[in-house]
Amino acid sequence: MSQVDYTAISKGELKHYFIKNRGDKAALPAYLYRRKKRSNSILTKVGDSDVDTKMEAAIRQQMKEEKD
């Protein structure tokens, strides 16, 4: 089996690869690392008048990261 470059494929592709290739023991840790790497930062504070804009930007960023 040839070595797969897990960094070169998207998170979704990596997930599908792992499901189809469960014998590849390096795929699961690579996928879990990618999931954990996602930011869980605080977007806003209570009473912030700009909450909608900040949440929209965070959602767009997350969607962009999932495509990559």
C-alpha cells in the first residue's frame, strides 16, 4: 500500500478514506488530529452588538476550512 499524504486531502476526503481503508492505522490519528485542530475560540461576549457579524464570519471560515 502506498503512503497517503493526509495533509494534502480535505478533512472530508480523509474521513471517507478512513472509512474505506480501516486497515490504515495512521488514518484515524490523522483525522482525529484534524478535528481537534479546529478552533473553539470565543467569538463574542454577552451584550455584544456585533454578534451577528462575528458569527457569520466564523461560520464562513469554518465552511472554508472544511472544503480545504
